Amino acid sequence: MGGMQRRVTIKDIAREAGVSRQTVTRAMNGMPRISEATRDRILEISERLGYRPSRFASNLARTSKTKTIAFVVDSFRNPYYSELAADLLDAASARGWQMTIVSREDEPELQLLSRLANQVDAVVGYLGETDEKALATAARGAPLVLLGRTATTDGLHSVDFDFGPAFANLIDELRKRGSKRFGMLESQPLGAVYEPSTRRIAYEAAVDPVSAAAVVVCEAPPQSVDAGELGFDELIDRFPETDTVIAFSDLMAMGALRAAHRRGVDVPGQVRLVGVDGLSLGAVTSPALTSLAILGTGFAEQIADVIEQALDGGDGAERRRASLPILWRESA
Amino acid sequence: MGGMQRRVTIKDIAREAGVSRQTVTRAMNGMPRISEATRDRILEISERLGYRPSRFASNLARTSKTKTIAFVVDSFRNPYYSELAADLLDAASARGWQMTIVSREDEPELQLLSRLANQVDAVVGYLGETDEKALATAARGAPLVLLGRTATTDGLHSVDFDFGPAFANLIDELRKRGSKRFGMLESQPLGAVYEPSTRRIAYEAAVDPVSAAAVVVCEAPPQSVDAGELGFDELIDRFPETDTVIAFSDLMAMGALRAAHRRGVDVPGQVRLVGVDGLSLGAVTSPALTSLAILGTGFAEQIADVIEQALDGGDGAERRRASLPILWRESA
DNA sequence: CTGAAAGCGCTAACAA
DNA sequence: TTGTTAGCGCTTTCAG
């Protein structure tokens, strides 16, 4: 045993069974126009010979090829990305696609993109590169769906968030429940030059001027819980009047919660706390986290729809904006 | 524009450029033995024509084909699986493999397995089916690596856990820190007939008889945090002497923590708490969770090694047992 | 019900 | 540096 044995192909089976290769194909794929007897015989032989079909050959010959999409995220250790991946996985498998998840380690984004372009039928994900032309070029004609931003370049698809109305609505609802002074925990991508996030902009537009000034920018490491913890301290110290804190993400809100525990600040008694994302994990903290939900709102389905259109080669680029309902839990 | 246009192939490019297909191949793949000039010209043409290489064709023709492995889990929403997937993803991409993650919805396990067998080069994951023969048959010759159990059937690989020594060591260390009466929160797969887990068996073997009797079996739903919360209540009510609780998983430990908060039980002051898994999430609870770590211990690397051997067609089935170091954090 | 022929799109080996 | 010739392993016509 062992050694470099040649691959068993349908040809071998055909020879062994004394039939044509075509007949073998029919047997293997449960196609019609073949007798029970020969099918069984062929199946038996193929098993005996240890036959394993080549997915490359069959896809090459087949008219309808199996689609593979790549989902690109920063780090798969961030539960937001993994929960979204789970949703997307469902949507993909419902459509008969394979999906590979790619977390972009140290590899330059554009390089990774052009590598992927040769391996999958479409790429979707959170890409940071701002030069859309460069992205489009790197994708080499592969459909590309940008998440969390709105594409402007021809041929690039995107699904963005509608933070404006979402924050307006959130602040409104919180006011109804008694909130007066808001504060925000904003995130700054580690090391990068700071630029206000769309969330911050939406926040500032939704609150009163005093609250709008109460923003703490946290430099967020991979695990941004810590950033949220530090940020909460700073926010409360600098703006003690704050009765409602809105965090950039649920992860940061979890950090804020930890800080609150430590300081003996009651949530939501003294300070109301709201995150963004709708992580299912937010349900297990005490108190459970109220959140502006992205997950579990059909966002993944929306993405899949866009991919589907892109795959079908629709010419116009598809651009959507997802809305974010409030997921009321205990913290606000 | 639009419509069902024929695929652009190297043949088209060759014609357009007035060279052979082989030359196009050389240009596209950055191969040697081609002049800068023609390469540039070909690249330019291919871009203009919107050429997209067929991964199926190239893999079929190529001698070294790209490997794809499938990682099968119950639910990708369980952070244990997603963190392990992240580790495995790293190990896979380091080896140049693609990895697709498959969460087995309602599809019968064996059926899913045989479907996968035609799409990937190897399957690894947590499979529940106990009939190993059936598993081997469904895999149709594709290398199969079982996780969390030890395979006994010829040709089936596995990576299991060495819970015996791990629990013995854990209990030992906890005793040194003053623990006297232990209790365990055991998990019962939802709806299934209960059978003691290897963790429970290892626990019982490691503790004194009184502690060995203090086991609460929690029926664990997908999100087993709730199960842990309920279980903690029951355990403390039935065995009030308990000073140290060991949970089946970190998720359940998180639930226990929540119950402790609610009851005003100080952790680790009054009760020490230990989970299993080594979730990075365990670092963000307050107090942070001590755990018998699986994640972050080279477990994924070990799995990848086994897959590698299986892929190389090593005849003997590879069977490993991973050890579990204690990850000391605040809760114990 | 079965078979023969003609590809799918690309790359390996060898010649030129 | 470039081209020619054979495939890779399977499926799709279209005839039998």
C-alpha cells in the first residue's frame, strides 16, 4: 500500500464494467436512461475501486457551475463578523453557493483581493481601501460587494447602513423614556488617522448641541471591549451629566458595562446604555444590551440578493442601504 | 450591453494578440520565458476583453490542485465553534488550503457528509453520528477527521481531548487554592438521550465522592448560557456547601456567572468558577473566566497536521489527543 | 437503454 | 522567446 497511485477515473470504472464512460456518468449522477442493474453494478465497482469524482472536471464540463463567494472580514474573532458570517452562510447555502471566509491577516488588501478574484465568483466584505478604482482593478472583473459604505464607482456594488434615520429614531425613543444628556463612545481604527465615523455624524445630527460635544474617541484594538471600558470612564469623568451612553458597537458597550459595574454605576438606573450591531451575545450580559440592530434584521439576505444580481451580470451596480431597528433589551 | 455573452477565454486573447494560447498562459500566470513586451500587451488585452480565468479549468490542467477542506459544526453562532474556525482558518491558509465552513442545519449528517465528499478534499469537524462505519461510507473515501472523539474504525482520523489528566490537574490546583467541595454543571444535548460526557467522567474521577455526586445536568439549547444560569441555581440550592463550580463549557459558565450576580454570590470570593474551552470572550466578563483551554493552545494546528497527513494519503489513520492547560483568569 | 464524438478552458512537456 | 501537441476528467449532444 501507499505510494503515488494514479487517480481512479470514470474511465477505469467503465473499463472494469465493460461499459462506456457515459454510462458511468449516468450511474454516478443518478441520471435517467439507465437500467437499475447496470447502475448498481457500476456503483459497486466504483466503490470497490475507491473512485472519487473530480469536482474540477465535472464543473468544467457542466453547464451550470457551482458558485463560490468569498466573505472578507478584518478578524473573524470579532463576534460581529462571525455572527454576520453565520447569517450569510445560511443565505449562501440556501442559494446553493459555497462560501469561503477570509480574514485578512497582514496581507495587503488589494493583493488579497486579486488573489481571491481568481478563486471565487464574487467577493463581498468589509474592505477598507478608499480608492475604489484600485479596488475595482484588483477585483479583475469579479463582482465586488462593499459592505458598510456606499460605492460610487461604476461596477462596484454595495450595501450600506442608513444611520441617519436610525440614530434620529433612537434618540427620539430614548428621550421619550426620559433621556436628557447623551454621550457617545466613538471608535477609531487602531493606528489609523482619525476620521469621524458615519455613526458619529448621525449621532451628532440627532442630539442637542451639548450632547453632540460629549463624544469620546476610543482607539479600538481587535478586542474593542477594553476600549469601551476606558472610554466609559473618560466619558463619565468629563461629562458627569450624561444619562445615556451610545457606543459605537455592542462590543464597546460591553466594555462600558464592565466599567459601570466597577464604578458602581447602575445600568440602566443611572445611565442608559445602547450599542450598535445587535449581537446575540448582547443578550447574555447583565443587564442585557439594548442595541441598534444590524444582525438578525435581514441584512444578510439583502447582501445575498445583491450578490445574486451581481452574479447574474446585471449591468447597473446595485446599491442598497439597510435600516437599523432598535433591539430593546434591559440596558436602556 | 447585457445578454448572455460567451465567456472570454485565453483563446480569444490569443487570437486578438496574435500569439498562441500557451503564451497567454505564461503572461497570465507570471511565468518565465516570455518577453516583457508581449506580457504587457497580453495583460492589456485581457483586461480590455474582460477576461476571467476559470479556476476549474486551470485546476484540472494543473498538477498541483488547490485543496479545499470543509469544517463542519453544529452552529456557527456558538462562539466556541467560530473561534476554533478562526484558528483553523489561519492554519489552513498558511498551508494554502481553502476552507469552507459548514453548519449542519437540519440536513441529516450522513447526507451532508456525502454531499461534501464530492465538493472538498477533506472533511473535519464535530460529527455526532456514532456509527463510524456509516460515517466512513458517507465520506466516500474523502479523508475524514473527527473532533472531540476517538475514531476506532480503519481509515478514520481523529483529534480528541485528554480530559482525564486535565481535570485531575485542575482539581489539584484548585485544592491548592483552597477549594474543598466541587460541583459540576454538565450539559445534555437538547432532546437527546442523556449519556455522561467525557468531561463528567473525568470530573468524577478527579474529585472526592461527595463532590462527584454534585452534578447538575443542564439541557443545553443552542445558546447554553441560559442552561448554565438555571443549572447554577439548582446546583447551589441542592448542594449549598459547594465552593467551586466547574462548568461544561465557558458559555455555561457565563450563565452561571449571571446567576451568581443575581443571587449576590461573589465570584470567586464565595464560589470559584471554572469553564472549559478558553473562549476569548471569557476575558470580558466580570470577573473574567478561568477556563480549561482548548482554544489558543495549538489545537487547530494539531488538527491541520492531521488533515495534512490524511491528504497525503498516509495509510495509517492518525489519532491524537490534545491536552488542556488551565487558563487562569479572575473567576478562580 | 447505451455508445461515440466533441468539447469545457487551461497547462505540461516538448520542439522550434 | 514562442508555438505545438497532448492531455486533465468529466459531461453534453447526438446517434444508435
